Amino acid sequence: MKKLLSLLLCMPLIFSNCSNEEKELELQNKINSLTQELDECENGSEKILAKIKIANNNNNNCRLVVLQALSIVIRNGMLILGVSTPSSM
């Protein structure tokens, strides 16, 4: 019984010395560094700028298609009415 009691009293002392605070701090710093790098990859200025350019190009293409369709409709309407239109402005 005394051996069991002494073993139970010594266990916290044995396990408390097992932690390596320096290693834990190093690992925590590495985690913080990797988290920051991941955030920069996902939300960095270059990435956001590229997304804006892609969206802008797609948006301009849609506008261009709408303007071309409108141009065709106006040209056909003018032809039906017999009115001449300039080829360019």
C-alpha cells in the first residue's frame, strides 16, 4: 500500500518534468508562422488583385457582348426604317 501511495505521489512530479517548454514555444511559433503564411496565400494583396482583374475582365466581356447585341439591334432597326447609319463614330 505504501508503494502504491508513494507511486501516486511521485507520478505528478515525473510527468510535470516531461514537458519541454522550449520545444512547445518553438512549435507554437511555427504554427503561428504557418498560419500567417496560409492567410497571406489565401488573402494576400496579389491574390485579391488577381481576383479583381479576373472579375473585371469577365464583367467587361459581358458588357461588350451586350453592347454588340444592342449595336446589331439598332443597325437592323435603322435598316428596316431605311435610314443610313455611320459605320463608326
